[in-house]
Amino acid sequence: MLNPLTPPAMQGISDVAPAGFVDVPFNYTYDNTLTANQVLNNEVVPIFTEADFAWRGLIFSADGLFSVQFQDGQGYYLSAGQMFSTNLPNNPGDPWPVFPEVLYPAGGRIYFNITDLSGDSNVLQLLFVGVNRYRIV
């Protein structure tokens, strides 16, 4: 099985970008401080307009527990409900893999719902690990 976060060349295969495109590693960050038991719906991470973004992994850090539910680039939820942070690895060396990758169009947005479960102030950072997919002209 291939590791979706490892560059293809390190796995002994050629570039996985579609023909006519090139993938460049890139990460988007979401930072927020949630208040006790706060529920935030339709949180947004905007995608730059110069390239599509292929999301391949998630790394997070948080002061307390939370749950989260992500949408793909077309607005469909990736899970039936919110996932608890205890079920997601939060070690940078062991990110939560997103496989197959989820594609967000240039100028699009990553939408998600997030709920604090700590009952206290919760400093949170989500790191969306992936690649910017540029069209070769």
C-alpha cells in the first residue's frame, strides 16, 4: 500500500499528477481559539486562485478535545457526522491520511464544522497537508 503523504518518487513511482499538471507540496492552516462548548458551522479556509489544492493529510494541535466534519470541494460531507479529535492522530510524524486525495478548485474553499468538547478555552490549529496542482501551459 502506498503512503498518500509521501512524494511519489520516494515510493518508486512516477508523479501522480494528471497529465498536463504538476504538483507542488503546499499546506493551508486554520487557527482559532474556541470558547467552551462552542459550535462553529461552515468554517472556511480559502484556496488561492492560482492552483487547485489536493488535500492529502491533516495534522492538528489543540489544548482540548473537539470534533470536526469536513466537506469536499463540491460541498459533500466526507463523514456521516463529526469525528472526535481522539480518533485523529495529532503527531506531525503520523498525520491523518486523506485518501484518496480531496480536490478543491482554485479560488474554492475548504468548509468544515467544528465543535469544542473541552468545556474550556481551546486553542486549535488545523494543518491541511497536500499539493497545489498547477496546469502546465
